[in-house]
Amino acid sequence: MTTAQRPTLEAVAARAGVSRATVSRVVNGSTTVAEPIREAVTRAVAELGYVPNLAARSLVTQRTDSIALVMPEAATRVFSDDQVFPGIIRGVSQELEAADKQLVLMLAGSPAGHHRVERYTTGRHVDGVLFASLHGADPLPGTLARLGIPVVCSGRPLGDVPVPYVDVDHVAGVTAAVRHMLDGGRRRIATIAGPQDMVAGIERLNGYREAVAAAGLPELIAVGDFTRESGAAAMRQLLTDHPDLDGVFAASDLMAHAALRTLREAGRRVPEDVAVVGFDDIETAAYTEPPLTTVRQPIVELGRRMTRQLLRLAAGETIEQTVMLPTELIRRASA
């Protein structure tokens, strides 16, 4: 069927025996149409194979039925074996599919990409924006919120940005990890911290500092960026600076995985000589050598909860400014 032959609202109205305006209200989800009339219109739509003109409907409803998920990361990072990003995307997708909304995934790993995302989202091409993996005091969430665009972030935004967010209890998770190593007799516990321009990196380092201070132990710190490469470099630095270390908390499973390999290459046995604990509980954590003890964060649920919050906000509901999800220590053979 050509474009000219596609059924119109008028054709549906004629088939259903109602006005064009009534058909428009039914198609656009109005609840003011009586059920028998709604059924007649729905039946005519199915019989004729009518497909709404989304652009025209958007002009009427002022909705696009699309939600943007913005990740200020390069594509190589988002689609790596990190598994955190795909988990968030999966959770967001599940909620949007259930709500019959469209996901627009936008990566902003460069200044040009960030400007493109800003133009698109401020242009009202979406009904709301989700942010994940924010770096630094990114002004875009606050800018969109001030324009009246619904915004929800994954993780507390840095700086003075009063927008709602969903996060996990990083400090409690790290505290459990360090306490587990303390209970195992470890007294020289180091950390491979995450990037300090991200709230997850900052909070996990804070948790480590609080836990070792409470135990009267020194801080042994090297900083990575959540990747395997940075984890290996940080582990080598820690072995050079603190050769007597007997425990390592790595702020991501990828960094912990690299630490395991680096320790093995240095002749250190895990867990006999050095205990290792990670954070995330990505799928591969159970298949490292030895299997990795780690702090599980509910990655998919994080994506789902932030999406539910955004959909409620876009519907005009009042939502909680902060939602915190619990973590869980998963004990395996590395500690």
C-alpha cells in the first residue's frame, strides 16, 4: 500500500460511524470516550490497518513517547565487556517497553557529542532524559530540569544540581567488603579506587577510608578508572609502594580481575597471600581464577527504578528526590 492509499482518520471515522475528533481522542489515549464507542473505533483501526501519524500526534499531545538515555561515554566503553552499561540499558528498556515508550540511546563521550545531545534534548525531541555515568559537575541535567524537561540521574550528580537520582549504597557495600577481609585476619588492606570525577568512584573511596580508619589501619590507595588496564597499573603501583599488603578492595570487578592477574604474575597467591574483593558482580566475576568475591549492585533494577521515576515525573507526579538501592556481599574464593 502506498502512502496515498494508507487509511486516514476520516476513513476510520466513517467505518466506526463516529466523528474524526472522536477517533483522534481514542487514538491519542483519551479516557473521556465511552467504552462502546472506543471499541468501535479500535475495531475499525484494526480492520483498516490504520497507523497513527506520530509527528502529527506529537503536535496535538505535545508528547513524543520517547525517552533519552544519555551516557557521557565513548561507544567503545559502553559496549565493552564491562556489563554495567548493558545492564542499565536492559533495565531502562524493560520499563519503557512495558510503558509503550521508545528508547533513544545517546552517547556523549566527546565535547562534540555532548553538544549534540544538548541540542537534541533541549529541542524537545523526547519527553524526558535519563543520565547514567556522569563525569564531573556536568551542567546538562540541571539545564534541562530548569527548562521543565523531566530528568532523573543514575547516581548523585556532582555539584549543585537539584535533580532526582537513583543510586546504590556504595559506602555500605565497601564497608561490608573491608569488614569481610578484616574478619579474615587482613591488616594491610589497599584499595584500587575508581575515578574521582564520578560519584561511584568518590563514594567507594570514602567507604574504604571510613572502614580502615574505624579499624585503625593505614590508607593504601591507588586510583584507576574502572577499566582492566587501570586496575593492572594500580595493582603494580600498590605492590611497589606497599609490598606487604595482604588485602585489596577494587572499586570495580574489571579492576579486580586485572588485580588477580597482576598478583599471580608477581608470585602472590590469592587468597592465601592477598585477599581480593571487587564491586559490581558482573557475570564474569564468578569465572575468574579464583572466583571473585565482590559487592553486588542491582544493575538492571537500577535502570528500571530510574525509568519508573522518570515516567512518573513526566506524568506530573511528585517523586522522591533520592532513591537508594541496597548492595550485597557475594562471597567466593578470592577472599
